[in-house]
Amino acid sequence: MRMLNFFRRSKHHSLEKNGPKQKIRKTRRKPFSKSVQKTIRITKSIAIITIFIGVPLWFWESGKVQKLNEASWKMFILGSSKLGLQVEKINLEGRENSSRKKIIQAVGLRRGQPILAFSPNNIRKKLIRLPWVRDAAIERYLPNTLFIRLSERKPMALWHYLGRVVLVDEDGIPISGAKLSRFRGLIKIKGENAPSATPKLLALLATQSILAKRVKLATRVGSRRWDLKLKNNIQIRLPEKNAHLAWQRLANLNEKLSLFSRDIEIVDMRISNKFLVRPIKRQIKTINSKDQKT
């Protein structure tokens, strides 16, 4: 009894000490703003698309879709199109010299087609067959956008070979069907193996930019060295070895002596540490008393 009374007193004492219990108010959470709710809906939609479309799409592009029933796959594509997964926009980047018409023909897509019904890799294979296209990257941005990024060939020189003039890129690969009139300012090259050796030649010439602007023709001799022809028709015979040193010495000599403003025909630099200069041969004309040339 005493113990019971003790607990009763303790309980009563604690109530008196702490006072009456205060009621806890439950606060309602404020609803999200409309913009936040819209973002949540879009996020949910993307998640659904990723799960229910991304996985089958991975099977398609990996080649494993062949194991699925073809009719079922067609139904899936048709269903995805009805959900709005259709080609509405084609964004093209990197086109400078390629024909837009030929690109559209190679892609072979039109507005309204299911965006999941084609293989980006197959489109890439078609695009790199075009003369100007070096490589291409194709990406799908669901629900309706196709993005094509082109890497075009860079024109390097005009190759005169076997009576023809061909535009070649920086890898020495001919670019067929190019309008040569647009590239008259490029250096002209000759020789059977000239295209593959031209990148190194251009790098060499660029070390003396003022002198490089005078060069209009470069002829590859025996797959070993170059003969250069300047715009005033002076011929420069570069050596097989240490051509960069010879080119630098030639630039210095021209700066000091105005070499290329003189009446010279050939500057031969094939012998190490020597410059052989051949002047222009001028024909001497005499006239006899009867005004006849001899």
C-alpha cells in the first residue's frame, strides 16, 4: 500500500510540476508550386520512357532483338509512335561543304516517322559514304529530335596527276565531285605520292609564313624531296635531308639580299651548306641592216 501511494504521489507531483499537457498542433505541408509539380511529372515520364522504351531500344541496337518476335517489335514501334515518339526535328551540325540535299537523302527520314524505327549506326554508314563526310555521330533526343554531328574533310591541296586536277584532304584522300573553282587559293602539288607527303611539307613551309605565301606549286621528286615553284616562277630545289634548315636559310638570305626580286631562275639547295643560283638566260637579239632578226 505504501509503495502504491508513493507511485500515486509521484505521478501527481510530476503533473503538478510540469503542468498540464499542451496540445501539439499538426501543421499541414504547403503544396508544391505548379512549376515544381510540372517538373515532377516530367521526371516521372522520363523514368517511364527510360524503363519501358530504353531497354527494348538497347535490345534493338545490340542485335538481340532478332530473337524477339518481329510482329511484336512492330507493334511496339507503332505503339511508341502513337505516344508521340516521332521524328519532328533534325538538327544538323558541322556542315560546311557537304550538300544538304544529299545528307537528307542519305538519312532517309521524314517527319512523322517513329523515332525508334531506325538504327543510328546504319545512318552513320550512309553518311560517311558521302564525299565530304569524314565521320558522323547520330543521337536521338526523345521524344522527337534527331541530332546529326558531321566531321568533314579539310581540303588541303589541288593534286595535278595524269592530266587531271583533284582536290585532296589533309590525309591525302581525294574528294570527288568538289567544285575546284572554290579552292584556287590552295597549293598545287604534283607527283605520284605527293598527297601523302604534303602535310609535312605544309608544316615545313609554315615555319616561314612570308616565304610560304610565294609558293604556288610543289612537285614531289622520286618520293624523296620537293621542288618548289614560286609565283614569280623561280624554282627552289629543296634537299632530301634537313629541308627545314635549308628553308630557314633561304628565308634569311632573301630578307638580307632580296634574292627573289633578282633575275634568277633556280635556287638549288640539294648540296649541304651550299646555294647554287642560276640566273635567267636571256636571249641576245641582233638586228642586221635589213631589219631581220638573227
